[in-house]
Amino acid sequence: MTKKKQRSKVMVPEMRGEASKSMKYLTISNFEELFEYSGYNLSRLKILNLSELTELRLIWSGPIQVENFQNLTQLTVKDCKRLRYIFSSTMARNLPQLSSLDISDCEELEQIIENDQASSQYHLFPNLTLIDIHRCKNLKCLFPVTLAHGGQLSKLYQLNVRRVTKLEQVFKGDEANVSKYEEKVIHLSQLNTMMLDGIPNLVSFSPMGYHFVFQSLRLLQVGVCPNVTTRFSVDSKQSVHAKTQASQSVNKIIVGESATSQETAWPIGSNIWWQNGKEDDSEQVTALPELSEWENEWRNK
């Protein structure tokens, strides 16, 4: 006998007239599917918290009225262990005000966006400033690299990825489409803080041949990422760079470039704690303690 799904028919109370105008914050109870009907009036909703929904599989499904979520600014998803993805491709294209995305302890999460390669041709998340992903052990990448093209994610201010143990790439893409003789440069000009912590299977920040530039970065932390092949460096203007090259030639290529462009590069796979913009205008470029010490500290958090 098939277990009947817990649908969200009673999840959102019926709201009419003036009552709907005050609905700016919503906390959800436990169901397998949410928002699978189009009858809700949530056009004023700004903050959505989904917490400890152990049976939740789908957030958005069915014929959704996307205008209901046009004003959503903050989405928090915590301890939803059976959730496979956060956004349907349709919803990802219709969240123009989303500024904060906080996801943690979603054990079966595989994608942020369902069928993300197909969605990447659209302009997504134009106002997203915060991405915080924590302890989602089945997630292998965050977004397709095309999402960072053409001004997308142009307002991203803080990127934190911690203890996502199977993550292989932050931005994924097809390396076959990138010439080995030229690189694609992507600027995330507003990014202020980036933390990549406790990601032992991380291979690269982006596909081979991509060069990310962070002109406004003030804090860079990379720890327990021993397999990463991306080289992080800082230039004379204190812009931080992240370049992924072929593993067999990465040291030779980057050393040569560093000598001509006055970049200071960290050894590949090393722990990094770099902070810029102190009150006394001094800059700090340091390698963190040996991996064993750092790893022990991370495990005890």
C-alpha cells in the first residue's frame, strides 16, 4: 500500500481582503509538497522559513502563480532532509527581489535549481546578496558558471559554503567549450566575503579556463579543501583572483603570470586566511596552519 503524501492543503490559511496585506513572514509546518496549488495570495510575502520539514520533497510544484512570490526577499531552508532541490526552474526565473538564500542540513539536496543548466540561459537572482550553504552533504555544485555571466549575481556580497563534503565545484560548466589558449573572465565586483570551509572533495572554484575577479573582497577564507586546483591570488590593487588551470601545468602557468602582473599567489590546496581593508590600511596575506591542525579545529566545531 502506497503511503499517501502529506500535501499542503491546510498549510496556508485562506487570506482575503486586508488580512493578506500583512502576510510578510511565513513559517511552515511539515508536508511533502508545498505551494502545489495556485489559490494562495502571498504577494506580500517577504520572508519564508522552512525548518525541520523531514518529509518535504518539493517546495514549488504544479501550476504556481509566480507573482505570489515577486516580493520574497529572504528564503531559509533548514533541516529538510528529503529535499532534492530548492527552486523549480520556473520559480528561479521569478524571484526578482530575493536577496538572502540560507540553506543548511539538507542531507539529500542535489541541486539548488532543478535542471540548472536549462535555467542558466535566463537572468536569475538579480538582487541576491547573501548565499550561505552549510552541511548539505550530497550537493556537488552550487550553480552553473553561466549564472555569473552578464551581470548575474552582480550584487552578491557574501558567499559562505561550509561542510558541504561532496561539493566538487562552486560554479560548474562545460570545459570543452573553453579554449585552452584563452580564458573567460568573470567579475563579481560587489563580493565582500567568501568562505570555503570543510569541503574535502572540492576540485575547483569554477571550470578550467575561467578566471574570477573579486575587486571588493575584504575577507577570503579557504580551509580543509586539500584537492582544490584553483589558484587564488591577490594583485597590486588588492583584487583577488581565482583561476583554474589544467592540473599538470598550473604551477608553471601561474608563476609566470604572477611575475608579470605582480600577483601574490597562495600555494594550490593550502589553507588561506586573507583580510584586507583594516583601519590602518595594512594588508594581510597569510597561509593558515597545517591541514591536520585546521582539520581538527573544523571537526570540533
